[in-house]
Amino acid sequence: MPASSPRVLWKGAISFGLVHIPVALYSATQDGSIDFDWLDKRTMDHVGYKRINKKTGKEIARENIVRGVEWEDGQYVVLTDKEIADAYPRTLQTIEIERFVPADGIPFIHLDRPYYTAPIQRGAKVYALLREALVRTGRIGVARVVIQTKEHLAALVPAGPGLVLNLLRWGADIRSWEGLPLPDADARKAGVNDRELKMAEQLIDDMSGEWNPEEYEDRFRDRIMALVERKAEAGQAQDVAKLEPQEQASSGAKILDLTELLQRSLRGGKGRAAAKDHEDDEADEGEDEGNTRTKAAAGKRAAAKAPAKRAAAKSAPARKTAPRRKAA
């Protein structure tokens, strides 16, 4: 199939000083993930999210729905739930660095979503070592990480006192420049002369300065919050019942001796079996310690159970509910 022309998303201009450069905005990325469509396995017709056969308009049972991936126009390959489950990446709680690249080696267009990282348990020293080593070598780490069953490519970047994990777009998700109405890469062939270029450089120098994020504010947010404040002070705030907080289990891995790990890495991974045995021993110790804490916690809960039941028997004041809002 011939490639379709890029679609314009927005039209406007780049502006600096008195210069305006009219531009159109195009999507630079594309979704490279697998798109599973619901199909009626009896007729291979499309199924809507409400389990409605899009051709017949009739609702169908869940057991008659299969997932298929379009291979060619109008042709689908059906995959079973097991086949899909087997293809999911293993959920490992690791950020696996595969290569170190120059800090300016990854184009901005690949940056997607940043996360702060911080050391836990006894990981502070090795965290600081990696951060400082990256700063001194001018490198960042390219890694793979699985988050909620989805594998991501990521960059581990030193930033101030910490390390930032910035998810990256896969190369297949970046669109080509091909098809865009761009001027020639040669400035002269594009009609730019030396005088104009020098004036543009001078204007850029005049407007240059250090990056300071505090100078840039979200004006829309500021206006909305000012409006909220005015309405709240006018007595237009309404009570809404709070949700009960949910407990989250924490987990983490113990850190081996840092010097030993570095030596093993430099030797090309020798002694990994011994390292695993050491990790298994520490895991057994942690399990015994965890069992002890569990028993102690159970005893505390048992002691608190009786007074809790008596307290529940007492009548409690009626809970204030949020007033209903009228439909718009």
C-alpha cells in the first residue's frame, strides 16, 4: 500500500523576537503496539466493546469472542489467550542496563515519560557510585524495564542528586521526515544568504540565557486555581466523602558487596553462580525474619480485636454525604 501523506495536526508559527516562521505540526511518532480486535469466532465479524457484532447488531456471548491481529487488509490472524500470555515479557523488578551511550546521543524526539528513582534499603552507596560515574564519563544508561506487563526502552540519566528513568519511544514508533514539505538541507539552496544568517545568529545571542524552569508557569492552571479559590471563598465548595486509603506491599532486593560486584562485572560475569548462592542465603534469612515479623503482627491484631469489636457496637454519628449536583 502506498504511504499516505502526513496529516497536519496544527498550523501556526515559530516566533522569536520579531521573527515569525509559519509551520504546520505533524505527528512525529506512531503507535507500534499490537492492536487486538475483538472478532466473532463464528463469522469473523468485528465486535464492539459492548460485545455487539458490528455487522449484525446483535449482542454475542463472551465465549464467542476471540482476539485477532490484522495481517493484511481484511485478513486477520487469531491468537489464543495462552499464546498472548506466553508472549508477555517476564515481570522482573529490574532496570536492566544494556549499554552506556553519550549523554547527548539520544535525540529529544525519543524521550517519552520521566520517572524519579531513589535508592531503598542498602542501595544508597551503589546508587551514588553509578550516578557519579555517569556524570564523570558523560554517559547515560540505555535499559529495558517491564512496567505493568509492558516492556519499555528507557534512559537512566543523572540529574542533580538523583537518577531519572526516562521511558523512550521505540525506533519503530518514530515517523520518517519523508513526505514533509521541508526546505533543502543546504541553507544556500533553501535561499538563505550570509547576511540573513548573521542577523538571525545575533538575534539568538541577544535572547539567550540560562534555563530556569521557575520562569515559566502554566498560565491555564493559574487561572483555573484562581477561579477555584474565588468560588470556594464565596461558599461554593461542596463536601465529598473521602476514599479509604489502600495499603501497598513493598518489596526490594538486598545489595551484595559493591566492590565484589564491580570486580565480577569487570571480569566478564565470572562468579555469578556464587553470587546467586549468596543471594539465596540472604533471601532465606529475609524469609525467616519476615515470618517472625508476621507472627508478632498477628499477635498485636489479636490483642486489638476485642476492643475493636466493642467499639464497633457503639452507635456512630451519621456520616455527612456530598450534596447531589444537578445534571447539566
